[in-house]
Amino acid sequence: MAVLPPYLQPLVVVALHTGMRWGELAKLEWRDLDFNTRSVAVTEAKSGEGRHIPMNQVVLTPIGE
């Protein structure tokens, strides 16, 4: 993580803790995140179907805390 540019670090953390692919991460919009249910809605998955991915505490914790 230390060798990554700061702007990529959050994306790598989310990828590692959710199993999301780069294409899924790149297409995320704020409306895809549901903090009440702690899930991410992936509308265009590789399989062609949507899915919901749970967010763990690491993903939910703001950077720097």
C-alpha cells in the first residue's frame, strides 16, 4: 500500500475487502452505496446480472482513522 499513489489506496482497500473487480469499482456511483444495509449494488457484473456485496468495517472506516 505504501508504494501506491494516495488516490489509488482506497480503491485497493475496497477491492481487497469486497472482491470487486476493477471494472465494477470504476463504474461505482454514490447511489450504489447503501450505508444502512452496509452493501454495494453492482448493476453490471461480469455475469451480466446485478448483485449486492457486503461492506465490512474496514471498507466503512474513513481513511486516516
